[in-house]
Amino acid sequence: EVQLVESGGGLVQPGGSLRLSCAAHGFTFGAYVMSWVRQAPGKGPEWVSAINSGGGTTYYANSVKGRFTISRDNAKNTLYLQMNSLKPEDTAVYYCASARRTYTVRTGDRGSYDYWGQGTQVTVSS
């Protein structure tokens, strides 16, 4: 069974840090490009970051550039998102998504991905 399972979300104060993980099951993780997408209450999905299949190329939305770092461990079938200097506007449900493509997918459109996780809540508040 194909699964993407996110973890690591929670409540954090502004300026704090969190590390999200996404464990992949049931498919050849290393053959897929990966993305993080978030959705805040009352808003549409927003693409956050992407990484190529080998992990050597990364992309970030302007809203998180310099604060978030995406990485992957293909031996562990796991994707990560290190989030530093968190702001209240980072509050959202964070999803990981995968696509078997030769290019990274940089969109919040769920239909552009092959697999999508169930999400983990991140709340930034004092």
C-alpha cells in the first residue's frame, strides 16, 4: 500500500523551529521528486518547497526562502522540512507529495502529484 506519513507538527512560538518528516511506503521513493505543500485555514494550497529525486537540487517559495530547508534520505525513504524563524503566517496543515517526473513539481495543485500525505498541523502562536 502506498503511503506518505507526515509527522513533527505542533504548536510553536514565533521565532521557533520545527522539523517535519514524511515517511514513504509502498513505492520507489528514490525515483520520485518530492514537495511540501501547505494549506492555511480558508486558503488554497500553497507550494512551499521541492527537491529532486537525488536530493541535490532544491527550490523554495519566496515566503519561506532562507528560513526553511528541504532534504531527503533515500536510504530511509524519508523527506524532511526544517523550519526556522517561524512566523504566525506559517500556520497551516503541511502535506508532503510525490511525483515520478524528470523535473521537480512546484505547484500546490494536488492533481499534479502521484501521491499525497494526510498532513500535519503546524501552529505558530504566542
